[in-house]
Amino acid sequence: MEVLDSVRKWIVQLTEIGLALVALGIVLQLLFGENVEFITGDVTGNIIALVGQLGAAGVVGLVAIAIILYLFNKRA
């Protein structure tokens, strides 16, 4: 069980780092536009596209958003 707990902690920490990097990418692109030197992708554009795809999916999109929000709130 110790191994599973250790793996779980690593996954949680990596997820938190990933979310922090996404938040940093959003802030930098809002401040400086899409031409941020060390961000290779369009973070805000990708998030907008994801939300648009989930919205176009109707009820399935709403369920997916509810699950994502549940997982984020569970973490906090």
C-alpha cells in the first residue's frame, strides 16, 4: 500500500504543477499576447476550443464539465 500512496502523491504533485503552469501560461498570454517566447502553444486558444467543444456536445459536455469541476474541487 505504501507504493500506491507514494505514486498517488507523485501524481497529485505533478497535476498541481501542471495546473500552475497552465495558470502561468494564461496570465502571460493575457499580459503579453500570443507571442510569449518560452510558451510554444496557444494556451488560451486551446482552453477556449476545449470549452467550445464541450459546449457543442450538449448534455455530454455538461457532464464532462461537471466531472472536471468535481475533480478540481475534490483536490482543494
